[in-house]
Amino acid sequence: MDSTITAATIAATAAAIGWLVNHILSERSERNRNRHKAKLSHIERQLEDLYGPLFFLLHEGTASFRDFKETVGRNIGIIGPSMSPEDLDTWLFWVDNDLMPRNAAIQGLLSSKAHLIDAPRMPASYLAFIDHHNSWRVSHLRWKQEGVPYLWHSRTNWPREFERDVIATYEKLKRRQEEISGIIVGS
């Protein structure tokens, strides 16, 4: 009987250990799955609320500026006081009805969704865009409201690295979204 009790005790202990190990592994797996779901949810918010709209607005802006140059019929060169009156009228129409509203939308996204920026601090190119937009917006508004002349463009150049940074981050987030989705489905 002693051996029967010993065998039963060993079997019960093995079953209990097996259950405990299975439970621990299941809990760990569930925690990992929840962590991946949380990461995926955050990435999806970044893409949906910030980087997707920024990507679209920047792509639209590039195409629109190309359309402007085609409308004028040539590469107008330097935008400023030396432009012909016709080119200046066309430029100011584009500024008021296309460029400024789009830049304001980009600025609005950056200010309202800054918590979704995929960086430990505000990237330099984003700050350069804000400087570009604010400089131009205020000068243009003073001209419209008070007649104060200006150079018909921002005091700072369009930061090309801003567009590159946004596109690179968008693409990186799309890759991470795909990777994490695969992990969640596979688990």
C-alpha cells in the first residue's frame, strides 16, 4: 500500500506541477499577447490620427505645388517681389486657397496629436516646419489685414527633411503594424 500511496502522491504532484507550469506559461503568453495588442493599438492610433493624415497632406502639397508650376507654365524661380503681377496674383491665390490651409492643417495635427509623435522629443524637422508656417502665416496675415509688404513667402525655407521624416516614420510604423499583427495572429 505504501507504494500505491507513493505512486498516487507522485502522480498528483506531477499533475499539479504540470498544471502550474501550464498556467504560468499561459499567463505569460496572455501578458505578451496583451502587450502586443496595446503596442498595435498605439501604432494604429499613430497612423490613423497623425502619420496617415500628415502623409496624405504632404503628398497632396507636393502634387499641388507641381500643379502651380504647371499653371504658371514654367519654373518661376524665386518667389518674391520680382515676380510679374500675373505670377504674383496666381501665387497669392494658391497661397490663400491651398498652401496656407494645408500648412494650417499640418500645424493643427502636430499641436493636437503631439503625444502620438514617434520620437522621445519633438524632431528638429517638425520644429522647422512650425517655424516655417508661423513665420509665413503671420507675415501674410499682416499684409492682408494691414497692408504691410513682405517677401510673399516664409522667412525660413520649406524644411524638406520634415517631409522625409514623416514619410520614413509612416513607413516604419506600417512595418511594425504588420509585424505585430503577425505575432498576435500567430500566437
